[in-house]
Amino acid sequence: MKIIALLALVALSTGTALAQSKPKDFLGYYEGVQVGNNRSTVTGPSMDTTSQSFYPSIVLGYNMMYSNMLVGIEGFADYQKNSTTGIVAGVTFKAGKIINHTLVYARAGVKGDSPSYRPQVGLGFEHPLNRDMTLSGIVTYDVIDMDGIKRTNNNVAVGLNFYIH
């Protein structure tokens, strides 16, 4: 967790001096890579476990402006081998605003594989490092309760998005 925070701080501080963003910097198609930390719990009649692990992730998305809001769709795959819910993929919709050269957004969607599909919500940001690359960060939450077993995931991830202008 400390490593993720340090990487985000270094990238944000170096990128701030280099990039002066415009809405168009966040528009169009993008692909990205992330590294995250997953904290998952399983609770049920005869179990109560918690696990934590680092994982890589890939993202693909598209953003556009609608009135004064940035809206987008994003697909992702998280390779969480040690999560209680396994390797997952999903699709989310996001909406946000550009504040002081940084895109701040909320997202909601669906993710899943094992044991089932479930809703996911999150908050994120993107800050430009140059015209085609942004530093991204996201915090997400999902939960599923099936057959008396509740599985919860809390994720924090940072990464880089590469825009195709």
C-alpha cells in the first residue's frame, strides 16, 4: 500500500509541472495498465477469512463530453489470483468533472466471474502526464451474498492510461 501511494505521489508531482490539461486530453479511446491492492473477506456460517494481495490489471475505455460532464465506459480485467472471488472482468460507466487539470469521477458497473456477477462502485481520478498519457487512480468496492456466504472486495489501484488522439 505504501508503494502505491509513493508511486502516485511521485508521478503526480512530476506530471503537474509538465501537463496543463484541457477537456480534450481525456476524450476518446484509451488503454491502460494498473497495479492494485485487493483486500477481500469471506464470511459465512462456518468461515470468516480475510486475504490481501497485489494484482495487475488492464483497462480499455472511451470518454466523451456531455454538457459539462465527462462520461465514459470502461472495460477491465483484474488478475486477482488470491482474491476470494478470483480473476474478474467487468464493464463500468463513469461520469466526472475536470477540476484543476485533474479528472475526478465516480463509476458504477458490473464485474464477475467466480462465484457470480455483482455490482461494483468506485471513485477515481486521472491526471495528465503529457498529451497522450495520464496517471490514474481508483478505489472500488463490490460485494456478493450467495448461499449464506458473503464475499467483499475493496480495491485500490494506480496506473497509466494511454489515449489514442
